[in-house]
Amino acid sequence: MRAMILAAGRGERMRPLTDTTPKPLLQAGGRPLIAWHLMRLARAGITELIVNHAWLGGKIEEALGDGRRHGVRISYSAETQPLETAGGIVQALDFFQGQPFLVINGDVWCDWDPALAPAMAADIESRGKLAWLLMVDNPVQHPDGDFRLDETGLLGTAQDMPSVAALTFSGIGVYRPALFEELERGRPAPLAPLLRQAMHQRLIVGGRHDGDWVDVGTPERLAALDRRLAG
């Protein structure tokens, strides 16, 4: 199985830290945020990776190289214009050779085990679904959540499941290429509308993670995570 780490964001809310350092290279617990993902992916045996980048992307390539010292092999997808999440995935889609793949936001910290991803990929293929998303409890900064997860594992919107409590999408998911087949390469495209459309067709499933997850979206949250990991 192959994986993608999303690392193309500008990190506006992290300024001034991100004026000179791309967000995935900011340090927490003695290592860059993206290095935590590389470590877990390597331990899970998922070693063929692609990393997209835009803002200060050269620094990401310089820091990570070909990935060998992290136990993985890294390819890069450079974006000359912001493509947003789905657009960035589409640009890198050939890398996955038509197979389901894992995507991880480069600016989250999570103790979920990527070794579970191949089973999720096999499950969505066997059930004819298009994606599996890892959901977490709503953090303080995002109290309304994103999507609803019912008792069968099906994900939906508030419109689809008005009586089910909302959870927050962690930024970690397993996707089949077919989800993106109607998008044009090189054009910006957000992920959320694509997911909502597929949810209305009952084609997205998910699971709830009860472990640690942090959306490292501000300098304050980065500092708090750093203190916790250091301790």
C-alpha cells in the first residue's frame, strides 16, 4: 500500500513561524511534525510515499531527501499554484497505480496506527465504498464537527443523519482513486464537497479514534503539543 502526506498548505494561522519554515517541518517533541508520520508509516510497513508541497517546498525536500534515513522512499509532487486537498491528490494520483491509498494531513499529530490502513482499503473495495475516514471527538476549536458516523460505520452529513452526533474528520483517510475520477488534473479542488456528494450516495464509511489527535493549527497548540511530547 502507498501513502500521501499533504504538506502544501501555507499555514497562515501559524505565522510568523511559517514565514520561514513550512508547517510540516515545525518541531514538536524533538522532531518535525511530518517526521512523526514518517516514523509511524515506516513501522507499519508503508514505505512508498509521496509528499505534495508548495510554500517553501524546497525546504521540505532538503529536510527529508529521498526518505531513506526515515526508513521510507519519498517522491514529491510540487504544486506551482495552490490546488487544495482534492486537487493535490489528483495531481499525485498516478503514484498510486490504481490502488486504494492512505492520505495523512501533514499538520496533525495522531497516535493512530497506519498498519490498520490496508484492512480499511480491503474493506471499502469489498463493499463498493469510495473512502474510509478516521473520525475524532470534536476539539474545542471545532465544536460543531464535520460529519456524522452511524452505528454501522456509514458517514453522512447533518442532512443525511440529523439525529446522529457530529464528529471531526482527523485528516487521515483511505481512498479509492474512483472518488477523484471526475476531477481535472491541475485545477484547485477542495475535498469536503467531494466527500459530501459521495456521502449522499452512502459511499463513505469511517471509524472513531479514541486515542490522541491534535490539529496543530496555531503556535499555541504547537507549543502545548511540544510540552506534552517532551514530558
